[in-house]
Amino acid sequence: MGKHTNKATAAGLVIALGIIYGDIGTSPLYVFNAIISGRAITEDLIIGSLSCIIWTITLQTTIKYVILVLQADNKGEGGIFALYALVRRRKKWLVLPAMIGGAALLADGMITPPITITSAIEGLQKVPAFHDVSQYIIYIVIFILSAFFFMQQFGTASIGKFFGPVMSVWFTMLAVLGLWHLFDDLTILKAFNPWYAVKLLSSNPGALWILGAVFLCTTGAEALYSDLGHCGRENIRISWIFVKSCLLLNYLGQGASLLKNHPDVPAAIHSSINPFFDLMPDWFIIPGVIIATVAAIIASQAMISGSFTLIGEAIRLNLWPRLKIRYPSEEKGQLFIPWLNAMMFIGCTGVVLYFQTSSRMEAAYGLAIIITMLMTTILFANYLVSHRVKSAWIWLFLIGYAIIEGGYLFALLQKFTHGGYITVVIGGLMFLIMYIWFRSRKIKNRYVEFVRLEDYIPMLQELSNDTSVTKYATHLVYLTSANNPKEIEHKIIYSILNRKPKRADIYWFVHVDTLDNPYTCEYEVQTIIPNEVIRVEFRLGFRVEPRINLMFRKVVEDMVANKEVNITSRYESLQRNNVVGDFQFIVMEKFLSMDNELPFWETLIMRGYFWIKEVSLSEERGFGLDASYVTVEKFPLIVAPLTNLNLIRIHSD
């Protein structure tokens, strides 16, 4: 994908409309609802809030993401973990903003489908024939969500091609409806002057609450960056001109319609006003609801697919436990994670049942995304430093967006007790899983002991030729974490020589290195002793699934074709008939030894790690190994040996 990042095509523009603008594109459904909720409709409120919307979209989406952050592509890929992969070697602590941002994005994925679909279905209330539909909206939304999550397992390859045209219809509808009502009150054009935004926020006692509602207009900005690899930078930038124009026209039309049809309406009596669906003539409301619902489903699809990709990247970067991943189609990058799909369905259904209406969901929405945006700001500033941009520009970016996003964060925290805590709880759980998984690896690394492989070569050769020891396998394959090809874990040597001598004709040591590049897929072979000891190193990008069983087979086939190794069985009867010898993989599985003396906090982390490990994918399945060729060997993990054992010998007379 990286080659095409800077090329714009007609097909690419349509794909961009279908994939990345669902979230931000459906925001007109609920933004003005949130702004006027509980407030009298006045010219100051409408023009001031519209000015906030215009400049929020401009500063956050256009300048920060479309112009600046899209520059940080990792071989054509984007997203918070792709950005982290670019800067992680610079500072070790940068893993924290990456984990926080990733966890917040997952939380947002559980809020976006309920609020967008509910907002669309609520449009039916504007049709006289459906005036009693409000009591059934929850059931309709849950039915749509159930069908939506059920269909995830089949992928979107067959229907994904329609996303672009459907979203093109949606954005065109937004523009036409907005333009039609723009002339209701042309004073709305004053909103382009940022002074009205400043005036509203400085004079209105509920300014922070309004600012929190305004922020909902830019919640999909992070998706622009996350889907960089699917669409390409120039396709995003060019299509954004069309999308932004449609959005602004619709917001202006909503504002003009409110000023004309509902001037000075007191706060207590406008609960039936729906600024978006009020733009539609009565005869168009049902088709409008259908189009809005389809657009909301497409927006939800983008969030769910993004969540699958996010977790896939986190697994490769060792920030998340291994999960079962399926590939429902041949389309590059499309994956399905059953566990995550089930959790998101439960989360989305819970949000609908708890909040019941889109107006209540608005309080929980936005907080997760502003946290992700702040984390992206931190990581991107470090990206600028690594590219030697002048410090004055870096500080201008960092301080400027820290102030803007800090203000939005403070405003959204005002909604914490009204539903924002739901986002914090979900995001907090996601972060806790990431932190435990990451931190436990650091603790375990204290225990891992590496030895020089060359010191044990004579012993391996001697064992391999010792016919008094029963042969364990013709080819014995160990997965090693040693980055240095001249080293090997002591536990592997112990497993071969001491625990139960494992005689084999050829010992293979396989190492998997996860690279910062997304789609690298290459290997290197080091023949330490021909036909006796061989090391294979796979270099895989963070978006490549480590299907080691298939990859290792391909390596062996290549080596046989090049006459680098003889894999024929060494048993005389089988060798005469050129029968290939057996391959046996050994996976070393750790368990927490009771002989540990850890601090209280680290004890909790390690207990959490092993509990998560119990419910996650096993090591052999995580590496794509065939269970029939794998032996799992357990060994105790002693990270802090007990040193002060108060044991006294007594002597009997």
C-alpha cells in the first residue's frame, strides 16, 4: 500500500468515502441535538455554536489530521499503533500514550454503533404514522446490532464495494438538505467569524457543556489516520474537501432552520425538535431514515473493522494477549476476532439498554476520542523530533493542541457523572489488560537467561550421534526469543540435555522478530552445523500474522531445493525409500512458581498475567502451529527467588 499513498484515483476517492468518513459523516444526526438540549434556542447560541463547529472541524480534522498527522505514515499504514511503531525506539515511556490511546479507541468502538444507529432510527418519530414508535426504538436498534455483529464473521468483501456509493448518496443528501435551508436565515453565515465562538464560550454559563457537545462534530477524525493504509493520503485529502463542504452545508442549514422555525423557543418545550430530520419534507422522512440508518451501519462497520485491526496490531507488538484471528475473505488486512466481536456486541447492547436514547448516549460519547487525540498529539510531536523538524514548530504544535484538546477534555469531563464514566470504565479495563500484558513481559525478562550457543554445540552433536539414547524426533524445532543468533535460552539447553535428553538428527531454532514496518515478510537462515544445527529467523511486520507452521514448511522446502539440508529420515529402512523425517515442535510454557518473592504490585501483575493467559490463545495456536506436531513443556517461572528461607535443622539425641 505504501507505494500508492501519494496517488489519488477515482476508485480510491469512492473507497475513501465508504471506509473512513462514516463516523464523522454521521455526526450531523446528533450534534445539534446535544447543543440545544435543555437550552433556549437563541441567535447567540446557534451562531456561536456553529462557529465552534466550523473551527473545531478546521483545527482538529483539517489542520491536525488531514494536513499534519497524515504525513506520519508507516510504509503506507496509519493509526496510533503504526505511529507508535515509528517512535517506540526513541523513548521507552511512549508505550504508555500508545496503550492509553488504543484502549480509548476500543471504548469508542462500543459507543459509536449505538449512538449513530439510535440517532438514525429516532427519525421515525417525525412520521405521524409512527408517533408511538419511541417505545420500540430500543428493540429495533438491538435487532440491527445483533444482525450487524452476526454478519461480521462473513467479512465485508461482498458488500464493501457498495459502501462508497452509499456514502456518496449520504453526503450529497447532507449537502442538498443543508443548502435548501441555508436561505432560511442568511445571518447564519456570520458563524465563519471565530469571534462568535469566543463570545459564546466567554459569556455563556454553560459554555463547557456546549463545548463538549460541539466536540462530537469531529469524533471521526482519528479514523482518517487509522485508515490511511486502506485509502492512501491523497485520496483522503481530496475526498475530505467534498466531505467537509457537505458537513458544513448541513450544519449551516440546521442552524438556519432552527433560527427561522424555532426562534427563542424556551428550553422546556423543544424536546420534540430534531434539527437534522426537521430539514426533510414529510414525504422524504422514511427514505431519509433508511439512508441515515445504512450510513450509520457503515459508520459502525468502519469502527468495528478498525477495532479488529487495532487488536491485531497490539498482539503483534506484544501489547495484548493472543486471540483467535480468522480471515473471512482474501481482501488484504480484513480480519475477524470472535472474542472481540462478542465483547463489542455485549458492550454495544449494554450501552443501548442503559442509556436508551441517543441524547443520553451523547454524554458518554467523545471522552474516549479526545483522550486518543491527546495521545496522538504526544506521539506525533515525538515523530516530528525524530525527523528533525525545527523545535519552534514542534513546540507550537504541541502547546497549541495541548491547549485546544485540553480544553475539550475539561469540557467533556463535565459529563463524567452523566455517562462519561461508562467510557472511562471500558477504556480503563482495556488499558489494564494492555498494561498487565506489557509489564509482565518486563518482569519475566529478569528471569530469562541466555547462554552462548557455541559452548553447547559439541554436546548437541554428541547427543545427536549417541545411539544409546532413544531418538526423540528426526527434526526437533524450538521457538527461541534470543535476538542474538549466537545465544540461546538456558531453559532450551536444559530441555534438550538435562530434563529428558532429546536426541534428534537436526536441531532447529526458530526466532520471530516483529518489525516496525507493517507488511514485511522475510526470513534468514544460519546453518550453524550443516544438517545438525540450524537457526531460522523470521522478520515479520506488525500487521503480518505469524503463521509459523506454513512459513517454516516453506523455508524447509526452499532449503531442500537449494540442497542446503537433507530432511530424509535417518532410519535405514526409511532412508532407503527417501521417506521424509518427522518434525516435532517444542513450546516452552511458563507457570508461576511458588518460590517467588515479589513486591505486592508485581505479584498482582503476574497473577493478572497468568489469569489472562488462561483465557487467551495458547502459545502454539498463537504462532499458527499444528497441534499434532507440538509438545508443550511446562517449566517454573522464578522471577524473584526466595532468598531468606528461615529453615533450621535440629539434631535428635
